[in-house]
Amino acid sequence: MTASFKQRIKKSMGMGHAQSSKKSLEDDQYPEASTQYGRIRGKYYKIGGRRSTRVFLGIPYAKPPIGELRFKKPVPPTPWNDEIRLCQKYGYRSIQRDFIWDQLELRVRKSEDCLTLNVMAPNWDPPAGQSNFPVIVYVHGGGFVMDSAVKYHYSKISRNIVSKDVIFVTIQYRLGYLGFLTTDDENAPGNNGIWDQYTALKFVKDNIANFGGDPENITLMGQSAGGVSCDLLSLSPYSRDLFTKVILLAGNAETIWSVSPRCRVARNCREKAIELGFVKPSEGPHWSFDDNAAMVEYLKSVPADKLGTTMVGSTAIFESIQLPVTPVIDGDFFPKPLGELREEAPVKTVIAGECEFEGMLFLALGLRMADKKLLKFVKSRASSLILEGNRLVGPSNMTTLETWEGLYGLSEEEKPSKKMVQNAVVTMMGDIVNGIPLYNLKKNLVAKGSTVYAYNFTHFNVQALQGIGLYLPFYGATHGSELNSIFDTNLFVVPYVRTSKDRKVTDLITTLFTNFAKYADPNGPLNPSICEDGNTTTTDESDTSSNGETSPSLPSGFHWAPITANNLERELVIQAFPYMREKIEHERFAPQTAHYEAIHHFITTADEETYNDVSSRAKDSNISSILT
């Protein structure tokens, strides 16, 4: 380390000038850093050669949300003043319903005391011309009910990501009913899990310079519900100015499962409370303010484990394409409908994409086979979407089930083969869950002037899918597959041997994402954004890190071109041999955008009276509506 960088890091550790210590920073047994609440001590992790990373685990960014703080917004932690807090182990995971593989693989207990974050930083100088390292903050997914930062281990992050000259931060937040309980009034407004994320992000903004990070160059990254969270954080007036760039992996706020009517989440929370033994004081179906207050007080006394849930095996989630608890429009963190907030939000540079067969994982989570019985079910859900959508979009944009079926190569005249049925079901599910909202997101962002890099992740390892293979109609990259490559994790439970192609894709995608964090361009500093006609340029193949070691380069002639208003389908295919494609086969998205956007707007804005009217109308018509 150079003297100036070493001095700044030592100053952040509360050690004064560099000469105040006889040992150099590299020789210190444990790294230390200062935060606004007190000093912390982490550990080094050697990543090869002479390089190591500074790792700080379980840093508290808020008080444990227990006792009277359950169902409350996060509050600052109690400062530890002159003590040095050990941050060498992961903090507790958020309360959720565990499976045996979680306990065997993760080996970190669950607790309400889960509001911690983890920082992995280089232990070497920033590149020439930079005083600090760019920062990536990762928000995990899991449908707002599952997963944790523990899944994404500091050792893999250090080797695959931090080694490319960035600081990487992972955060934990409250999940399930502890994180998203609402009563649709002041007793429990909701969104505590989102408030947790904001508080963690604010902590990073205020403290990351003490770890050698640049607080003015923060990229927010998330997958699935984590991607939704990142998109939502880019919209809220509280959080939208805390970071400059966004990476959205198979999740954004345009999905119909991202945000729910507050009255619907409140209904689910009341049902959960009754299931756990709560008795409503008043009689009748109406819930008064006092009823809600009594429910919240009762739930404060329930053991935390009782308030955890999961998506695995949930047929209800699969059938409704809705989550039991989600963020809601609360009039505070989200003071206006999401569409209005997107119009007001500052323009950011974005990477957004999905995996090739997104729908397959959701079939597996719902324990459903892709057969004709399921096709019939999916058609019934489409009928609901079309019926409700027609009521919302008006005569000029109305469609029919027959037209919709034609978009997927199905017709009553032809008897579909088993392969056609499987492909259609997987594609339909993927489009509803992520494909159409991704198209709408790109359209909306480009209209605002954002530079958007789109991708489609197609790489997969058959061994990695064996854990869910029983419910897969075929093998391919599905929802979450990119996480195996980014974090070198076993997302689908079963450990597997990495091939040379796996390692190549890991190197590629982490190079692209760290380039994006550093330069706001995944191609790197010598490849400015491509022009309208899509012509490519060459890349610098001698990208050298600050310690003189050559970092992995992109393929010769490679260039990831951003989308344009005239070419929303342009995308990078991420695999061992990446390439750009125009993806004209997805012309099926355009005819469905009006319906999807109308339903999304309804879901995110409907009041209780309107929502109940739609629900009762669906029941009267014997329709299994996705809006109920």
C-alpha cells in the first residue's frame, strides 16, 4: 500500500498517522475500521499470491428489532464507544422457514437480531488516479421471505469480485411477517424490510470511506426480490440519491408480484395472526383500528420462528403469482404511485436482464410438472389476466385468449406435442413473472433517458440443477442460475464440480459487473457506449490491476451495446462465448404490455373498496383471478 492510502485507512481505524504503528497495515494481524457507532475489527482473507482482502462480518447498522421494536422501523444501534467490536463472523440470518439443506450448508442460526451487513474490501491500493474503490451493495432475493447474505460467502466474493478492485457489501433485512407486516393503518404501516435496506444503504454511504470506498460511486445490485428492492430504492425520495447505478437481476418494480395492495397484505397478515391464535375483539368482518392494534400487540408476544415462512412448495404463491407479504404503497417511503415516482426519480445507468428459462424454477417451487394439466391451469390464469386487463385498458387495447395463445404457438386446430406444451408453459410462466415487466422496465427507463444494458443469461451446468431436476421439463438456465456464476454458490442445493466453461462465465460476468461499477460501462474505460447502429469496437486486453497483476480481459472484439428506444430487445447473451442479439422472436411482449401495465397499476394503487370489488366480481364469475 502507498503511504497516503495507508494513512487514510489507519486514520479510519483510529490509529492516527501511519508512523504511530511499528507494523505496516499488511502486517497487522487483524484489520480495523471506524464507523459512526464505534470501531470494528475484522479479518484478512488471502486470495492468492501476495494479495488479501479485508473482511468485516456482522456489522450492526440498527438495533436488534426485538421486544417493543418488533414491527417498527429500524433505529440506530447503541454506540460501543471506546470498545472494539469483533466483526469476524456472520450475523444471524433473518427469521424464515428453514429446510435441512439450509441448516447443513449455512450453519448460521436465525434470529430477529439480524440487522447487520458485511464488507469485503481490497487490502491493496486503488488503481492509479483513484483515491478510493468503487462500491457494490448487494440485496439478496427470496420473495421477501427467504435467503440471507450468508449464502454468498466472503471467500468467493473476495476471489471473484473484490479481486477486480471493488468493495462489495452484502446486507441482511427482516423477511416475512416480521419485515412486511401491515394492518393497513398506523398500527403497522408496513415496509419495515425496505426501511431496513434503506438504513443499511445509508450506513454504507456514511461509513464506506473508512473502508477505502468511494461514497459517490455506489452501485446497488439485487436478484429477484432483491432486484425489486433495488428498483424500489431507486424510486423512493428517501433512498434514490444514495447510489448512482443499478444492476437488476431477474426482478424489478414493474412485476405484478413486486408490490401488493396494502389491504391485501393486511388480509394475509390477519389470517396469519388468527392461525397463530389471535382472537379479534370485535365481531363481524370489519377490522377496526383497535382490532388492528390488538393484533399487533398479540403478535409481539408470538415466538419469532412462528412468523417465518417460505416459497418452496407453496401452491398458493404459484397459483396466484402473488407473494403473501410484499412492499406496499404506504404514503411515506413510497409517497406516490410507483409510476409517478419513476417519472420523478433521477436518471441512472442500469444493467437489467433475466435467465433464458425464468419460468422453470417457479414450476419447481410450486411442485408442478409442465404437462397438459398445467397448461390448462396456466390458460385459466391467462383468462383472468385478459378479463381483468380488458376491463382496465379500454376498448382499443382489448384482446382475447385465442390471440394470446397464438403468441405462444398454440391453437385449438393443432394438437400440441409434449415438447410444445412444455416450452409453452415455461415461456408463459417466465413472461408473466419477469419477461413482460422487464420489457416494460426497459421501455420506461429508455424513455427517461437512462442508459440500459440488457442481458439474457443462458449458461447452465446440468449437475447444478439436479436438486430440482424432478420438476424440470428440460435443463437450462432458470431463475437464479446467474447467482451460481457470480457468487460460485450452490443455489439449487446440490454441490457440483465447476467446469472450465463455468469458470469462464464466472470471470466474464464478474468482469462485466465490476467494470460497470467502476466506469458506468460494462465494457471498461476504453469502450464508450455503442452508437445507434450497433457497430462494435475493440476492448483493452491488458486491463491491469493496481498491484501490477493482469486481471481477466473481455474477449477480443467484444462490446456490450446498450438498448435504444427503437431496439428494446437488444441484449447480451451471457454464456462461455457471449454475443449480442436483437431477439426479434420476443415480439410477443409488445401486445401484452398494455394489459400488464394496467394490472400492475391497479395492484399498486387499488384501495380496499376497489380491490374487494374486483375480488368479489372474480368469485361471482367463478374466475380464479390473479388480482385476488
